[in-house]
Amino acid sequence: MSQYLEGIQGPAQVKQLSLDQLRTLAEEIRQEMITGLARNGGHLGPNLGVVELTIALHYVFNTPKDKFVWDVSHQVYVHKLLTGRRDRFRSIRGTGGLSGFALRSESEHDSYGAAHAGTALSAALGMCAARDQRGSDENVVAIFGDAALTNGISFEALNNVSQTTKRFIGILNDNEWSIAKNVGAISAYLNKLITHPSYNKLTKDFERFLRRLPKGEVALKLAHKAEEGFKSAFTEVALYPNTAAAEDGRGGYGNSLIFEEMGVRYLGPIDGHNLPLLITTLEFAKSCDHPIVIHVLTQKGKGFEAALKNPEKFHGLGPYDVATGATLPVKAGTAPNWQDVFGQTMVKLCQKDTTIIGITAAMPSGTSLKYLEKAMPERYYDVGIAEEHAVLFACGMATMGYHPVCAIYSTFLQRAYDCIVHDAALQDLPVIFCMDRAGLSPQDGPTHHGLFDISYLRHVPNCTLMAPKDEDELVDMMFTATHERHATFIRYPRGPAEGVPIKDQPRLLEIGKAEVIQSFSNNGGRKVALFPLGNMMRLGRQVAEQLAGEGYDVAVVNPRFAKPLDAGVTEFFARAAEILVTFEDHAVTGGYGSAVLELFNEKRISTPVIMVGWPDQFIEHGSSVDDLRNKYGLTVDNTVTKIRAEFAQAPTLRESVVA
Ligand SMILES: Cc1ncc(C[n+]2csc(CCOP(=O)(O)OP(=O)(O)O)c2C)c(N)n1
């Protein structure tokens, strides 16, 4: 039983606690997260790092009137616990449960939804502009990580702050980690601010200052009572930084060239686990009439030994053992993950072809490009959370004779759409895109599902788009892509592949050529042609089996290519069949099935098409792919029922066409 957490119905109760009680609350929150997430997993590490920061934010500000805009928002678990969602907390990321991210429809305290990085500063600045327009007085606080700061959009926003508003509060939550270790010059710069000798000295100064408060202790109430005196002294520290530190250009307390030159007051770095320091600093920020960024140092995984030891693993993970932090071993006989096959194949391809290069946008482990990083670091680039840059960087390399491979999740590649069209495709550059998580990312939900890439790529000229039915074909497709002279996209889902053996020597596939898995047997049954794209082959085969058991004559074709379609094979089976079924782990709108319909229109083929795929709506999060497929009918039973219904509906029409 917790002493305080259970009594927290909303931020109002947080404000009533004393400093000691807040500290106990912080411990209780850590315990609840460590034990509560063990069964289903989640973003444990980042949330353990922001316990004190989130408590302080709710202590000082008043949501929902004041607005918190969390970047990525994978670190909002503490915020959820403090804003009336404690009793549903353990449902997080599961079917029907709380979202793992901020979600406007979930709570009035979630002022802005997110899960892609780099959006917080811009959105918060927009809120500030709206506030100033309408003359209201709410505070807007953007909370963003050190890796999110490396994202281009964050800088676009910073560039725009001082000309837009006088009241803007940014919290730079710096734990030195992206998912992997943060990379790049910005990260190095932040590190300089932290390790500068003036940091410790001035922090001590600040502590000394706090101790000078009445009763000589760092006590919240007292800090508040002494507000005016405190603020002016604080301002002095902030406005007149250590000059030596400023002169050598390395920043120092109260001085950071990057922020200051952008017209944004910089304050910090401060200890993000020191509650009174956080509270007093936030109080100060609230009173400022100029834009301000507070640099807060936090420890990812604080309070859980296993998470501290392995920040990358505990950034986001599945079920784990509360005592040891150990995750479940992979069951014997489980097929390798698609991404691991991708990563290992990259190493093999790079060993044979010196023009191949691997590029990730801050996702070395998610995409498994880590294998290349380890084996051939000189052929590997982590460009940070910067998908547009990743694609343009690849385009630049491609102009110089290289074959860059961008390993980017389908959902994150959305951000680089213009670079795909304007740079890769228009210039007809041989960049290879391996789109991981094409399909569902069930526990993350709509922000992470990769259900739109076929639609957003299919109409772009000069592009080839393929989807492997199994891991052996993934290797063939990667090999084939390295021989292409155009932009080539390969989509494959998250998790285990099919468990088929992988040939020693990959095969060059003919572009735009489908694979006939099973032709009609002419057994006298009604003819159905199944075209399952990519990982939908398994479902397609199950449907074929069921239909065959019911006496249908079934053909199964592996389309391989969503672009270019194999027009010949598709037309042949379409004309031979009475019904054609397309399957795709993708939105049906504008997807592979739509491409088939366009072909039918062009060739004046009138065979009915049933399209199995995701409906035209955002698919929520759920505990598993199966949960969501069952809900939306991407199942054997539902497909077979539709086929039967189609035959029942127009039995004679088609017969007359066939005749
Ligand atoms: C556009 C985009 N690319 C990649 C990701 C994957 N991603 C999620 S969190 C994260 C790291 C965020 O690090 P930081 O901003 O420092 O926050 P922390 O987790 O350290 O609190 C990344 C790369 C994403 N969410 N959005």
C-alpha cells in the first residue's frame, strides 16, 4: 500500500504535500512503475528518470489550464499517474488500456499527443502564439530530451521562439541517451556544459544560496515565501554567468551560446532529481517574461539497478523480472526477427560490395543495424533522430557511386517524404530503403503502425516497392536492391519472421515479377485467386487451406512487388478466377489492393476483388497483432466468410462472364 500515491486523484493533491512527502511520493511512483510494468513492459528507463521533474512540474504548474507538451511523450507515465490515471496504469499499452503516449482523447491533462520525436517545441510555440493572440495567461512548457533536441524541427522552432513570444518555457531533459547513446555535435556540446568545471562550483553556489533561506534548509514552503528575494538573487546567478566560462566559449551556468544566440535564456544545468531545486527553478521560469530553457540533468533508469546498467535495453522493453530486470528468454524454435535477418544480411552484403553503406536515424538496435556498427563501423552511420537528413545524406552518397541503405521504420520515414520524392526519386538515385515495422507496432499504436508506406510511395515515379513473404526472400530482395539503379523500398514487419532456411547465395529477383505459389487445379470447384503481399502470405496460405477443404479451386500468388505490379500474372489469374483476394498488412486505401483495382480498370477486368487490409481509420494500440487483427477482421474466418458471401451475392453474374 502506498502512503501518498493512492490518494492522488489529480495534480491538486500533489501541491498539498510537503517536501518530505513529495520525496516519498517519488519513491512510490518508482516502485509502481518498476512492478507495474513488469508484466507487459514499456518505456521504463525514460520514466524512471523524470519522476522528480514531473512531480515538480505538477507542483508548480496547473494543468489542464497550463499546458505540458512532451516530446515523443514516451516519458509521460509519471504524468499519467499524477493526473487521475493511476487505477488504470497497469493497463498501459494493452488492449483497451491506457496509451503509452500522451493522448488528447485520454485526458484533459494531455494537451498534445506525440510519439514521433522533435514535435514538442514547435507545438508548444504554437500554443504560446495562440495564448498571446487571445490574451490569456496560461503557461506552456515543452519538455524535450537531449536526443529530440538534435532533431531538425526542434531547431526550426528555437529559431522562431524569440520573434514569436515572450513567454515560453522549455525543459531540456538531458540524460545523455537517445535510445542508444546520443550522437552528434549537439550531444557533445551539451556534455561540455555538464562537465565544465564551473558547473559544480556554481551548483554549490546555488545550494549555498538555498541554504541561506530562512531556517537554513532547502525547504519548499520557505523557498516559496522567500520568492521575491530568491528570484532576484537567482536572476543574478542566471544573468551574470561565470565570465571565464563564457569567454572560452564553452558556456557555463546560465550561459549557453546556442540558446542565448537564439534569444532564449538558458538556465542550468541543474540536478533533475533534486526536488527543491527543480521546484524553485520552475517557479523562476514561470515568472520570466522572456523565453527560457532549463537544462535538467536526469538519469535514465534511476532507482532500478538493471535499468541503470543497461539504459538502451530499458528504454523500452517487454516483460521483465522485477528482482533482476531479466527479460524472458526467446523460446526455442522461434524464427529470427526480420530486423536481425536484415542486420546480418547488411554485414554480408557490405563484406562483398564496398559501395554499400548502412544508415540509421538513431535506431541501431530497433533496426538491428547494430550488427553492421559492430562488424564494420566504418560503413555505418547513425545520423541521430533526423530522418530527412538521413535520406538526403543517402542521396548525396548515391550521387558519388555508393549504394546507401536507409534502415528506417515505415512510420518514421513518413517524415522524409519530400526527400524521397524531390531528391531520391526525381534524381533517380539508387538509394535503398529498408522499412522496418511495416505493419503493426501493436503496443505503441497509431503513431507507430507502419500502415501507409505503400500508399505514400506507390505513386512516386522511379520507385520499386517490394515486400518479402519470408526472411529468405528478404535477403533476395536486399541483394536485388543493391543491383538496382533506382530508389528501392523493401517493407517488412516487426518481430519473428517465418522460420524458413536462408540460402547461402541470395538470388537476383526479376523486378516486377510475381511468384506463383499454387496454380488452379481445375478440380471443378469455384475459382478463387489469392494475392497475399509480403508477410500476409501466412494468412493467405491458411485461407487457401480452408477454402480447399470446402471444395474451392484456389490459386496462390506471391506478388512480391507492390510497384511495379506483375500485370501479366495478375491479369492471367484475375481472368481465370471468379474472385480475386488481395491481402496486405497496410491500409486498404491507396495500398496494394488499390493498385490491383487500377490495373483491373485499365485492362477492363471485371472480376470482383476482396481487399483484406486495415480500414481507413487510425488503428489503436493493443496487446498483440492478433488482438488487433481479430478486431478488424484480418483473419482466416472473416476472409473466408467474405468470399462465401461474395459468391452467394452474385453467383450468376460471374458465371455469365466466365461463360
Ligand atoms: C521521428 C522519430 N524517429 C525515431 C524515433 C524513435 N525514438 C523514440 S524515443 C527516441 C530517443 C529519444 O531520446 P531523448 O529525446 O533524449 O529522450 P529520452 O528517451 O532520453 O528521455 C527515439 C530515437 C521517434 N520516436 N521519432
